[in-house]
Amino acid sequence: MCIVGARPNFIKIAPIMAALNGVVPLILVHTGQHYDSTMQELFFQQLGIPKPDINLEVGSASHGLQTGTIMQRFEPIIDEINPSLVLVVGDVNSTIACALVAAKKQIPIAHVEAGLRSFDRSMPEEINRVLTDQISDLLFTTERSAKENLLREGIDEKRIHFVGNVMIDSLQIHRLKAVSPAETLKNLNIEIPLLLKEFDKNYAVLTLHRPANVDNPSVLKDILLLIQNISEQIPIIFPLHPRTSAMLKKNGLLETLGQSSNIICTPPAGYLEMLGLMDKAKLVLTDSGGIQEETTALGVPCITLRDNTERPITVEKGTNTIVGIDPSRVMAAIRNVLTTGGKIGRIPELWDGRAAFRIKEVLLNCL
Ligand code: UD1
């Protein structure tokens, strides 16, 4: 039984389900944590994920209520179907909620993307990661540091399998089908500014959705000012996460953003649109986890607007630089990319498009 709930889950589950298709019977449960068509339906279509067998339709709520509702609605499903294994991915509320129900029913759990640690317990995802790993039977890791983290937390080494990164499996499968930035803006009826007639390493992509960056109005205001300063150096394309647009609207900042001629705001981008936007960008600014990995795989410099990362390999080997939101550090990092081209980076070990295949092999042995 495969579980998905939020946008980053869809990108991870697609290659796993493709690898297992026809090999073992699969049931897909969607918790409905993300429900807008741009946040989920479009991803199912573009990534070729089968229609969920069950949708728990939980929608948005506070953390406790959302996690609790998923658990309450998932328990009867587990009772009825009694799967041999529950497979969860990533670190969202749906991940811990379904894993916890399965653990109490003594159903084996596989966690894909185990062992990542930011060591920042103010991040809801960090709590979800630590707890999911503790109750999982099979832990699939994307980088070597993850195993060290798990061993430190007392996880039995025999349960840990270094398989590589399923996000990069998806990226490799779909890169050639990526939608060009010009096409993306055209489809949204957004007028393309003159200086962007050729989208070729002459613009930046920005994504922002971490509660730490967008939920506090004064932090959000400061970041907005910073974005405006950056846009004087390079045009910015900014696909807005629903959480971010809601906070901008609530604080009367959406108009300010709209007035900056060098910042193009768009609705949440589809998977193929986002791949196209990142691939042709000079640099990417983000507070997302997955985008730090995707930019490393694409060889595009990434400036991470957080104080830490749970994905250290993207800094050690990849194109990622952690700068936080201090304006002088961010501007220095931008200048560095604009003058030197930024970090070149290498592809991390086992980020070779075969992670889902390795997961399949381990699962078949265990099942
Ligand atoms: C969730 C994950 C985060 C992941 C992100 C990717 C948790 C704790 N967080 O954060 O790790 O990086 O997904 O997007 O699980 N909303 C909509 N439509 C939707 C979904 C959300 O409008 O389809 C709005 C709602 O106002 C909602 C807010 O976005 O309250 C936040 O959604 P939620 O799923 O709670 O968290 P994310 O910030 O998306």
C-alpha cells in the first residue's frame, strides 16, 4: 500500500509505483492533504501516477487536526485491506500519520527518504522525519549522511538501505519532456518581458513556502524587500505556493509584488513546467527541500533561503549554497553566481535514475 498526500510525495511515488507495477499488487491511498488541481491532479497526469484507489479527502487544517483526521480515516482502510506493507515517502504530515496507524497495527512500514535531518525541531517536517524513521522497518536513504543519523538514533543497521534518490529518477524520466519557460508563461497568458525573449540562463526562479519564511508578516515583508532588490540584478519568476499567496494577500503584500516589473508571479507550476523553469534558469532561490536536490541534478546554482539543510550532500557535492534570509549574505551569493557562474557541482552517489529499481529489489526480498 503506497501513501501520498502532498505535492513532493507525488514526484517520489511515481517511479516506485512504475517499478512495482505488475510485480506486486499495489493500492494507492491519497490522503488529500493537497487538493487543488495545480497541487495534485496535474502531477498525477504529468507523472503518470494511477488514480488513487482511496482518497481520504482530509484537506487543510492545523497540524494536530490534519494528522489526526488522516489517522482516523486511514485506520478502517488498514483494517479492511490488511496490506503486507505500507510504503510512505518524505516528511509531510501524511507520512507520519499513516506510518503511525500502520505501526500500531503491526503492519511493516517502508520509509523512502529516511534519515535526513536538519537538526531543527522547529520544522514540522523534522518531527515527522524522526518519528517516521523510529517506527519504520525498512529505511531507504538518498545519501550516506542519512545512515549516520539513523545509527545515532539507535536504528538497526540491517534495516537501512542506501538506494539513491527517487526524485532524481523522476527528473531523469521527464527532463526531455519539460515544458519550456516561454510555453509556460504563454499558457498562463502572462506577457513575456522584452529582456526575457530568450529564456536562457538570464533569469532566476524563486519558490517560498516554509512557515518560518512566510507565516510571520514582518519576516515576509523583509523577504519581499529582498526579492525586489534581487530583481534589480536579474528578472525573477516566482510560482506562488497557496500558503505563500494566502499570506501575501492577508498582509496586503500581493499588490506590492505585482508592481515590480522584474518579478513575474505565477500560480503553482506543474511538474514539467517547474523542470523547464529550473533547467533554463541562471539560478534558483528556494526554501524547498526537493528543489535543492533537483537543482543539483540539473547543475543549476541553488541559493537556499534557510539556515540549515537536511540534504547536506547538495552542499558538499552539488550546486547548493545555504544562506538564510540575511540580505547581505543573499546578495553576496547572487553576485557570486552572476559574476563567476556559481558552484558547478557533481552528481551525488547513486543519483543515477535507478533508485526505484533498487527499492523494488529490497522490497521483493523482504516480501
Ligand atoms: C506541505 C508539507 C511540506 C511540503 C509542502 C509542499 C507538512 C507539514 N508540510 O506544506 O513539507 O514541503 O507541503 O507543498 O506536511 N493549500 C491550498 N491548496 C492545496 C494545499 C494547500 O490552498 O492544495 C493551502 C491551504 O491554505 C493550507 C496551506 O496551503 O492551509 C498549507 O498546506 P499544508 O498541506 O498544510 O502545508 P504546506 O505548506 O503545503
